[in-house]
Amino acid sequence: MQTPATGAMLYALELPPPEGGTTSWADLSAAYAGLPDRLKRAVEGRRAIFDYTRRLAGCQGVDRVISEEAKRKTPPVLHPLVHIHPITGRKALYLDSTTTTGIDGMQEASGSALLEEIYDFAMRPEFVYRHHWQVGDALLWENSVTMHRREPFDPSARHLTKRTTIFLSRERHIVPEGSLIAA
């Protein structure tokens, strides 16, 4: 999105058996700090192409028709691949495997290869927190310095989680301002 949410919170009310599901968060500040110099040079100053309709369409092999209204509300945008947090001064990667579709100015194959290499690095165990949910758990995270995903569970299982989306001022949090991609 052109102005993405600062963060979110999940509150678990009902969870699927047997273990209640798992969600993982990758620390993109730690991942950036750990990147080999070659990869830091490759991403520094680059902008990624984010297309939210990719997530809506079901990037995991499920094809869905996207309405024209959804396409209008979520046009493809460019965001820098690296940000500096305004409070901590730490650099962080900014990406999401479900919406990042390429790198501006790079051929599709080379941009995809670079993104895959970065994802593989950022998802190393030393950068990932895995949360095994229990009823009553609440977790809060900042979108600009984390990437998250939930593990699949039986779709017929009951599951109720409340989500709150957070928008805070850019003076205290990274709120990347994206630029629209010309049609």
C-alpha cells in the first residue's frame, strides 16, 4: 500500500488443535545487520515493487479473482528495500514475500533471485521468533522491522483471532511512503 500500517496486534480467542497454530516473525533489523557486505551493497538504495493484489489473489497457488475496486485501492507501489528507524537509527530490510514482486530497475529474473537470497537469509533461525499460540495470547509487532507468517492448519478447524491494525506517526516509527508505479 502507498502508506502501509505501522504495525498490528493479534489476540487469540480460539485456536485450532492440536497445538493451536504457530506464527513466525523475522527480525529484519537483525537480518540486515547480519547480511554479508555483498548483499548490503546489492539492496542499498534499491526500491522494491510491492503489489498487494498478489496477496489477495493467493500467492500460495490458490487463484482468486481480484475486483477492480480492490485493484484501485491497492495499486502497485515502490518502497525502499532498506530503511533507517527514526528512534533507534538501526537499518532494516523492508520486504514481504507475499507482496514484493520485484526490484525496480532490475530484470525480473535477477530481481527475483536477489529477493529469494534475501528471504533465505532473513528466515535463518537466529533472526526468527516462532510463537506457539495459546488462548489469551496477544502479540504486537512493528511491520517495518519484521516479516511474519502463520503456519498452515486444518481449514475446517475453528480459529478466532482478533487483529488490530496500528497507524502511528512517522516521527517515531518507520512508515514508508511509497510511490505509485506509473501504469
